[in-house]
Amino acid sequence: MKVNYHLADFVSKMNLAVKGRYSRVIVFRTKFILNLIKVLQRNGFIERFVLHERYISIYLKFFKSRCVFSYIELISRPGKRQY
């Protein structure tokens, strides 16, 4: 499967994992996604992450059997990128 916009794929996978109460998410490895994951970990939204050759495993943080965040929204649109 070819993904053109890795950030949208990342946000979509994170939201689906929260909805499905999954403890782990696997996303493509890019420098931008890796930096975003580091920021999320520093701010206490994810437990940890493990780097693999082509992907990253993200372990979500839970409190009282609920994920510590409920939704991530992407503001960027294809014609107007905002980070």
C-alpha cells in the first residue's frame, strides 16, 4: 500500500486506536512523524515507542482504562498545509 501523506495516515491510525482501545499503533517511519511522536511522549500522551527499520510501534498511555487523549485533529488540507 502506497501512502502519499504520512501525517494524515498517522492521525487516522491514532484515532482508530483510541476508538478501538488498542494499546499499540504501528505507523510508517519518517523524520517528521518521529519528531511528532517525541513531542507527544514528552507531553505525556504516549507511553513509549519502538523504532524498527521501516516503521514505528507506538504504545499508548492509559489512565483508569481510558486513553489519555480522545481525539487528534489534522488542521491541514491538501491545498493548504499547516503544521
